[in-house]
Amino acid sequence: MLIREELEEREDRMLSPFASRSAKSRGREREEEECDIRTAYMRDRDRIVHCKSFRRLKDKTQVFLSPQGDHYRTRMMHTLEVSQTARTVARCLRLNEDLVEAIALGHDLGHTPFGHAGERALNEVCPYGFRHNRQSLRIVSRLEKNGQGLNLTWEVRDGIENHGTKDMPSTLEGQVVRLCDKISYIHHDMDDGERAGLLREEDIPRHLRALLGNSTRERLNTFIHDIVQNSEGRDSICMSDEIGGAMFELRDFMFKNLYTNEIAKSEESKARLMILQLYRYYAENIGLLPEDYYRMISVEGEAPEIVVCDYIAGMTDQYSRHIFSDLYIPASWSKL
């Protein structure tokens, strides 16, 4: 018996009746031979970790643009923390950890440079709109591997596309990632806000601290326990009304006091203008796009506006500044 088949049998014996089984996946967009030692979801996880878009997350903004300090989260660290939190919940509920990990590692691949500021800028200027979850799906389905995509399973693609607040994944594993994404950024953004001196524990409303805990660690522990206790033995992932309501109240507090904080966001207007200008430049000069992107328009018939978004969204913070500088900042004169 192949190792993969043994792993699939183990899933069938040990996982919850509500968990997703690798052997029962709805499959890939293109059929391919199965691996002899890895399940379908294990392969998806590995493909995401080894793709170029995943590596670029290390130089993409989470909350603070170009922070001065080694311990502020990047988009990469956010992704890893979501994965770890989601795996903890999945293990407690006997769900498929490999599927959870693949979705978590891939959910933010489509984020732009400069975080949500860049996302809002592209959504503002692109006639087709722009959302990072749809871009994440486009990356794994179309852009990676020189236009071949990663050919992931349907369940992973569904979880990546539907991890936003207004969406709902079809699998419980996707629902775990969707909820853990929120509790993770509430947790680590609060931690970063305190590190930056923009927030204090005492700023959090007293009734929320009394209910959820008096530190980021205690609150994360409260959220995870509540998800596990209220989702065990059920065909949906949920929180209690009390803790779930408090979580969204804390999220609102974060939006009012951190995400829109004038100090934390003092550079966002500059980032927005830079992204808008890059978009307009390449929309007016399609032939100056890198060859692979230009080919998508000239040979494959993709809409130029979408491909320009592909190129800009794929940039890291540092690379986008470099390109903008080359295009618009006069170079120093050479020594005579």
C-alpha cells in the first residue's frame, strides 16, 4: 500500500465526520497523477510554501509601513500566525490540518505592497475593482509558475477566495481559517500597536478586558477556547454570542484607535499616490510591462487593466519604491 493511501485511511479513521477527507476532494482544475507519499492537501501546502508569491510576503506591510524595529509583523508573519492558530483549532476539532494549513498559507498571497492602503488604491483606479482575496485565487490559479498556476484542489481555492468577512468557505477547515484570520490580526496588531506606543492595555474598554483578558495572550487564549467549545460536534465553525460579539467590538476599537490612527497611517497617503501613479503609468505604457505580463495582454488576450494590477500587486514594498524612484525621481548626475 502507498504511504499516501495509508494517510488517507488514517484521515478516515481519526477525523471528525464533518472534516474534509483528502481522498474525497473535488479535485484539481487539471487532472494529474497522485503523489505516492503525500495527500492532495499536503501537496497544496507544499506548492504554496515554495511559490514566489509566498516568499514576497516577507516584505509586504501588515499594519505599519516601513516600521523602525525588527519585531513588527509583516504580511508573512501574519500568515504564519494565522496558520498556527488555525492548526490548533483544527487539531482540537479533529479537522484536516493539512487543508487548514494550505488555506492559511495561501489566503493573503494577493495582498498588495503597503497592505490595505495599496489594495484600496488599486480598487479605486481599476475599472474591474480589486480585492486581495480574489487576487490570491488568481495567483494560485493563473499567475504562478509562469502562467500555469499551482493547480490546487477545489477546497483550498474555495478557502482562499472566501476568507473575507462577507464570504463563507464551503469547508469547516476554510471556516476555521476565516475566523482565525480575524482573531490573529486583532491579537498581533494590538501587540504591535502597544510596541509602537500607540495603544495601552488601559485604552481597551474595561468590560472587554474583564471578559476577554488583560493581555494579548489571554485574549487569544479566550478566543481559541471559545471557538473549540462552540464548534465541537457541529457542522459549522462558530463562537458564542458573548465572546463573538466582544471580538467584533474589540475589532471596532482597533479600527477606531489603530487602523485609522494618524500616526500609524501617516505614510499611507504617500503609498496610495505612489500605487495610483504606478497603475496609471503602466496602463498608459503597456509595452513597458515585463515580458511575461505583456504577453498575457498581447498574446493571451487578458484585459490590460487586470494585468497591470497583477504586476503592481505582486510587488513588495521595497520593489515598488524602487520602480517608482526609477520612473519619477531624477537620478544623481554622474561625476564629471
